[in-house]
Amino acid sequence: MNNELDKDALCPMPVLALRGLVMFPNMVMHFDVGRKKSVAALNKAMQENQRIFLVAQRDIRDDDPSFEQLYKVGVVAEIRQILKMPSDTLKVVVEGLYRAKVRQKGELEPYLTAQVVQYPCRKSRTDDQVYVDALMRAIKALFEEYMMLSPRMPKDVVMSIMSCENPANLVEHIAGNIVLKYQDKQQILEESNIIRRLEMLSVILENENSVLSVEQEINEKVKEQLDRNQREYVLREQIRIINSELNDSDNPAVEAETYHEKIRKLHLKEEVEKKLLEEVNHLSKLPNNSHEAGVIRGYLDTCLDLPWNTSTKDKVDIQKARAVLDRDHYGLEKVKDRIIEALAVRQLVPELKGQILCLVGPPGVGKTSIAKSIAQCMGRKYVRVSLGGVRDESDIRGHRKTYIGAMPGRIINALRQAKSNNPLILLDEIDKMGNDFRGDPASAMLEVLDSEQNVAFRDHYIEVPFDISDAFFITTANTLDTIPAPLLDRMDVIHLYTYTREEKFHIAKEHLLQKQMKKHGLLSKTFKLNDDALYVLIDNYVRESGVRQLERMIAALCRKAAKKLVAKECKKVTVTAKNIEEFLGPKKYKVEPLLSRDEVGVATGLAWTSVGGETMPIEVSVVDGSGRLELTGSLGDVMKESAKAAITYIRSRAEKLHIDKDFYKNKDIHIHVPEGAIPKDGPSAGITMASALISALSNVPIKRDVAMTGEITLRGRVLAIGGLKEKTMAAYACGMKTVIIPQDNLPDLAEVTPVVKEHIRFVPAQNMDDVLHEVLAQVPPCEEPQKEPLMPPPAQAQGQTQALPI
Ligand code: ADP
């Protein structure tokens, strides 16, 4: 061997620069060789004695390193095998023989050569032996730990390391086989002192172990997370496949998975998603056909059906909106203007939420259909929520799902029905909402309409908050009186009034008739309703403020016509004023002339009801008796008190009115207000009762064509009343010529329909004397100065007719 070494030392040996690798003695290693110089060096070695000096280069980026760029210490190795690879590279297997160091640099071209000498480790001193043994033991222990952390080494290598007794070999063996930076490996290779080498390796191993254990910890965590996700994914996938194979929707796991998937797809807010997933979890633990499972299934289905993130895009063309409103509705100019204004504001300030319109007016004047048109011109879904008769808070907010038959409230149901979270919700008949011991629905309604609170509206059934602030709320009411003030406060009120005869005619002709004909499959060549027949329909078949009944009557006509056509009784049906009774039967309301003469004790009052204005005759009869007062006709307390106030006023003015001042002792008075079965109340009949009483007591007739409205005080002052527009329309409809109104109501005349103003003379009254002056047919009994009427007498008398039930 020594001879061989000497030979090696004498002749220059090919040098192969290793990139990022360090070779150790007694180690078999394979690597690829591609650089020209390296290939030439290998070839040369193969031609000689197959020995080559392997030395690491300092910087792996150097492609053609010179001696300065190589370390000094390397290993002389024997080439065991060379394989030519297709890409002109060689795969080499070498075995390290001994550590060596460059003694003399040789050629640079065509490959590096150098004279090298063996560089053996210095033997340790015998008294250091114990320390060396200890170090070796420690290193083996560290290596064992290393193996636990990085168990990638072949078993035979491990065995040979663990059984190695030579300290120098041990170090080289370990350093050659573990993953280390090449600089560290080179440092170990260069170190000749055994003890220092051992110490160096133990520090490196110690370090390596701690890095590896941290790395392992991180890996474990990542793996754990990955495993969990992977596992879940795989399980779910399996369930899905099993489900589709078996078509087994009854399996709780399958069901839970289906719910899971649906919930995830909705991208809900964290709070909501958590709650729903909890319910699914709960469901999966319940027996399949238990009652509770049914409840939870119902709950989940309802929740998943809600439009959490579905909305429609608003159309914001004001001109088009107006066109839609005009197309669907005749007249109602002011109402349309107000609506367009509201829409314009919405367009300018889209984030302005909580604007709520309230359409107030008698039934059938188009509140609902206006709301529908608004939805259409805004491009929103339309849903109607009927609030009439709602007495229970849970109607609005739902019942907790634990109750049997629990359901969400009407608001959530409406959204579910709309399938969009920004529909137009029509809250119909908000004035008919009551309250009782079951809770106050109005306060729940407040939350619905309050833009601060409805961002997170809580339904008892749904339990999680739902944002309803994007919905556009429109309410309707017949009267504002019964709407709780805080609710009314939040609404923008738009009034719709009773239609006049002419308006009804136009609505019917231009809208209702076409609508019904289309519905009933009639064409203009098969069906015709003459104008005079339409007027008969309006005058004699319906009695209403709006046009709903009228529409029903037209529908009835269409039905009958359709029947005739189908039965081939004729080819075209024409309804005229003459033949209308053949279709609809006898007229329901006869057009009667006004009373044929002025009568004693009968005065015509004007009443306002939620369905519009009406005339209200009041009859008084006085007979000898003992001063009893009888009031009949379902009168309310306020009306009864009004009658008593009127009597007290008459007593105080008896002398001036030429009435027996003891009438309250020796006469029985009976006041009756037909129609007896309909309840009536309110103070506005005060002056009418007083007039009828005075007429009956003084035997002076009352003018048949004068109607009146006004409250009376004990001193005979006339106080203002409400609903003037509707009342005067009723007076006009039944052919009155004069209407006495309280002086304080004069400003309200501006609202009165023009056609009514044209035909009726309005007389303002400050006190009862003004009223009597106008209403009594003969010389007034009191000597008050005469009042100028507010308006000139009508130019032409309206048909003196009165529609009364037959
Ligand atoms: P409300 O909600 O006020 O009770 P609706 O909206 O239900 O009344 O109206 C009843 C019917 O009368 C509907 O078919 C409606 O289209 C029709 N209608 C009411 N007013 C008009 C109008 N001005 N022009 C056209 N149709 C009308």
C-alpha cells in the first residue's frame, strides 16, 4: 500500500473538482460528471490506475475552477464504474481510499493534475482515550437521535456506523452519510485532530437534531391540517358517491352532507353559517324520523330557501317609470308625481334607505295596483303582505321553532316568496293591525320599517339576523287614524281619494274593460259595452269609492257574454243601457229624485267612513210626553253626546228660536239615523242633529237640497271636521246644491274635486245661527245678519237624483 501511495505521490494525478459534494475515505459515492475537464480527468484516470483525486471547489458557481478555487484537502478515490448517459454526461461510482492533500499543482489543461500526498489523521494520545470514548458514545447517541428524526439512511450503513470503533472512521462515516452543508463536511475532512473532529461532529449533530425536531414539529402540524382537510374531503366525496350509487336520501350522514354542501354554496355570514352548521350537526345525531329531526329539517329548508345573497338590479329610468304608471292608471296625477319624486330621490341617493311610502285612501282606488306598477318600473320583485286583522306579534316575527307548527313571520315569508332580498314589499292595510295580550304587532312592524334596526331583522323562527334593509316598503291604509303614531312617523303619506263618476267611467272604459275582456277571451268584434250602459253600471249596480266592485261587475258581464258566444246564441254581444238588466239582473241601487218637498225634522248630514263619504239623513220626531230623549240607529257615544249638546244649546236659545222653552219637559224627542243597522259615530253630525231638532220643534221645514257637516258646541259654535273632500263628493253624487261647512274648514276647499266645486255652493258657518239661516226653508227665526255665500249659486243644476238602496 505504502508503495502504491508513494507511486501516487510521485506521478501527477488527475484532479476532479466536486461541486457541492465532499468525499470521505471508505465511502462509496456516485455522481454525475458533465464538465469537459472532469470527463477528461476521468478518462485519464481510467487509462492509468483508475485513481483520481476528488476535491471540493470552494464556490459551486465556478464552472472552470483553478487550484486557488479548490480546497487543499480531498480524497484519493478509485473509480469503480462509469456509465455513459445519453446526454453526454457520465455517471460515476467511486470509492474513497484515503485523505490526501495537494503537494504540487500540475497542469490546468486539458484537465487538472496535481501531485498529492496522503494526509493521515494524527493519533490521539493514550491519556485522551477516555475522552475519545465518551465523545464517540455521545456521537452515537446523537446519531441515533438523528436517525429517529430523519430515518432515511440504508440499514447496513446505520449498522456499520453503530458498530464502528475507530474514531476517525466513525466521524467520516457519519459526516459522509448525513445531510450537511458541503462547507461543514469539508471542515471535518480537513481537521486532522481526532478529538477536535469528534467535537466538531457532535456540535454539528446536536444542531442538526434540534433543527430537525423543529422541522418535524412544523411538518406534523401542516400534515395534521392537511390530513384533516384531506380526510374530510375524502369522506365527503365517499358519502356523495355512496349517496349517488344508492340514491339513499334517508341516510342521516348523506343528508347532513347535502345540507353542508348547500350551506357552503350560499357563502353566508360567519354567524349564520355557524348556526346552520350547528343545526345540521344536531340533525345528524337525531333518529331519522323523530319529531325533532322533522323540525330541524323544516328549519334548514326554510333558511336555505331565503335569498341571502340574491338581489335584483334596480332600473332607474324616471321617464320610463312615469310611462309605466301612466299606462296602468288613469288620472291620479298628484299621486304619480309624488311617486316619481320618491323614485328620483332614490336614484340620486341610492344608499338612502328607509324611505317608506304610505298610500292612504278608500278601497278600490288603486293603491295595490299602483304599488305593483312601482315594482315593475323599478325592476323589483313584488310581494304583498296582508296585515289586516294581524293581532299577534308572532304574525310578523314568527314563532320559535320549538312550537308545534312554527313558521317564520310574514316578512321573512315574503322575502322567501320574492326570492330576492330587495323586493318591493306591500304592507297592505297597516291601519287594520290590532293588538292584544299576545303582543303588539305594531312594535314588531316598527323594527321592520326602521332602517337602523332592519339591517339585522330577527325573526323568532329563523333566529339568525336577516338584512331586510334593501327591501322597498310601501304600506296601504284606508285611514291614518288607526295607525300608531310612531309608525306613521316613519312614513311618507300619499293620499288617494274617492273617484268621481266621470273618473270611474274613464277608468272602466280605458282600463278595466280591456283587462277583463282579455281575461275572458273577448275581442272588440265579439263584445261591446256601450257608454250609456257603463254609466248605468256605475250609477245603479255599484256603490263604492273605488272601482273594485265596478271591475267585478264588468267581469260578470264578460262572463255572461262569453257564455252566450260559446253557446252560439249570437256572434257579437252588445251591452246597452236597455239590455243590461238581462245580464246583471235588476238594478241594485235606484236613482231616486231628491225628496219631493222640504220636510220638517229631516236634515241631511255628511259622514265620512273609511270607504269614502256618504250622505246621512237624520230624522227627528217630537211628540207630547214627559221629556224623554230616544236615540236610535246604532249611534256611538260621541254621537249621542252631540245630540245632548244640541238639545242643551236649543234650550238656551229656545226663546229666540220661537220654541216652547219647556219642550224638554213636556215633549218626547226621538232622533233616528237610518240605516239603523250600520254603526255610526263621531261629532261631525252635531249641526245636522241640531238643525233637525230645531226644525221638528219649531215646525219649520228644512231645505231638501242642503247638506251639512260640523261639530256643535254648547254655545252653538261650529267646529271643524275631517274628510271634507269625500263628504262633498257624496253630497255632489246625490244632487245636493248647497253644503254648509265649518268656517275653519275653508282652507280644505282647495282639495275638493273641481267638478264638485263647480256644482255645489259652499256656505261657511261660524255658529248655529249661520247654519239655520241657510238650512231652514222659511224665514229664519233668529235675527242674525245675513251671510254672503262663499260661492255663487251653481250655474246649472246637477241631476237632482239620489242613489238609495231599494
Ligand atoms: P286598493 O288597493 O286601493 O283597494 P286596487 O289597487 O286593488 O285598490 O284596485 C282595484 C282595481 O281597480 C284594480 O284592478 C286596479 O287596477 C283598478 N284601478 C284602480 N284605480 C285605477 C286607475 N286610476 N286606473 C286604472 N285602474 C285602476
